[in-house]
Amino acid sequence: MTTLCAPTSEVTCFGCCPPIRPPHYDPLDYAGSLRREFSENRAAFLTHGPGYRPIVGYSCWALGFLDARGRTVGCLLHPAQNGGQDLRELVDYGSKCARESCLPAREFSRLPPQGRRFWLTLVAGYNSFYYSSRRANPLFHILEWGARLLEILRLQSLELGWSSTELLARHRFLLAPNLKPRAHRYILAGLLSRNSLAACSPQGLYQELQQIRSAAVEFDEAQGPPPCDQPAHPAHQLPLPHDLLDFIRFGLGLPRTSLERAGQLKAYLDRLIER
Ligand code: SF4
Ligand code: SF4
């Protein structure tokens, strides 16, 4: 199966290596020095083989070019590079390295093969440095809309004969950095279940999204704090749709709430979406 980390034999992502990085680190800012570092790391690994050496600072000696032409970048200690043997403990961060997985990669893995192909056309021609950059690679933002909504968007685009590029050119808000996908995807999926993209003007869809979100914020504020007989729980643990819980956490900024209050909010939101 195609993964977001290694979508083709020509391109890989190394955006989460090494696991300790300065805030807002983007490898594209350091492409020149990283190229040299990746060549040197590959040459040293091929010459001397693996050995125990903890990561020092922000760079990892095991991150290097995976091919002789310097197209793909990745972990030289990964099982895929060592006949199935995981050597990442040699940098002292092995378990952290093995656990590392970003939200976009997890959402990508939930897409069917046709969905993966559809969205990957957005990055056709990218090299591994551009592909690994959150600033340059639109997939990091787009995938936060979530696999369920991305499938709705893809299927409606196909009916209209749109490519992924055409969809985003028409509905630019899907890429807007100030519009958090996780705070809006429950509402947008609801709106697109009721109306197809063909029937929505891009501006109208965006405005409706914002109006519903603002109305839900006012509704929640008007309720005041939950009564004592309604205990608050971590919002992400409530037995309600995942996208709704993301709206509560990221759209309303509530890390905890009661099941009753979340249920009332869902009923209110669903009424607004159905209108
Ligand atoms: S940043 Fe995400 S896509 Fe890139 S290598 Fe890490 S988990 Fe994979
Ligand atoms: S050991 Fe491998 S996975 Fe871990 S930081 Fe280094 S290059 Fe990345």
C-alpha cells in the first residue's frame, strides 16, 4: 500500500526526523546543508556500518540518502534498509523513532487506493526536500480534513470531472492556513452530505461554515458551565463521532465536557447543518 511517508520509489518524507527539533523547523530552510549531511551520513554508513552513537543536538547521523543518486532520504537504521532488522536503538531514541507518525500520515492510511492516488497528484514532481516541508507540501494541511471528508470531496469532484488541483483552485479555503481543518470538518462533511459541490458557490460554502461555527460557539457560551450532576470528561474520550469531538476540542476550545452537553451541542449543530 502507498504510504504518505514513501509514496513512490523516487520520493520519501523525512519531516519527522530527528524526533527532537526546534519549533517551526522546516527542512527546506536548510536544504543545502542537509544535502551535504545526508551524503556524508550515507557514505559513513556504507563504509563503517552501524554502531552505537546517540543523537546529539538536532541532527541524526542515521538520516541519509537511501539511494546513490540522492533522491530518497530516510533512516539508514530502519528495518526496511536492514533486511527486517530494526537498528534504531543505536541512536538511543529507538522507541520514540518507531512510534513517530503524524496525523496526516494516519489519515492518508485510512484512504482507499483511489483516494491516495487522487490527492497525491497535488505533489507530482516534488522532490524529497519539498515533499518533506510542511510549508511547501499541501498534503500536510489537506489531510487534516480527515479521510472521511476527503473521500466525500473526491467522489463529488470526480462527478464534476475535477482533478484535486481544480477542486482546490475553486475552493481555496480548504488550504487556508487560518482555517483549522479539525475545527471545521464535522460541519463541512455535514454540509456536503446535504449539498453537492456543484450546488455550492465557494464563497457561500465558506460563509456557511463560519456562520455555523460562530452560532455553535454562542450556543455553548449561553449554556454556561455544566451542572454538577453532569461530570466533565476528556472530550476525545466521549462516545460520539470523532469529528464532532474534534470540533468541541479545536473549534470550541473545550478539552473537557460532559456527555450531556456534547449531545446537546451535536443536536444543535445537526439542526443548523440540516437547515
Ligand atoms: S512527517 Fe509524517 S509523512 Fe513525513 S515521515 Fe513523518 S510520519 Fe511520515
Ligand atoms: S534513528 Fe532513524 S528514525 Fe530515528 S531520528 Fe535517526 S534517522 Fe530518524
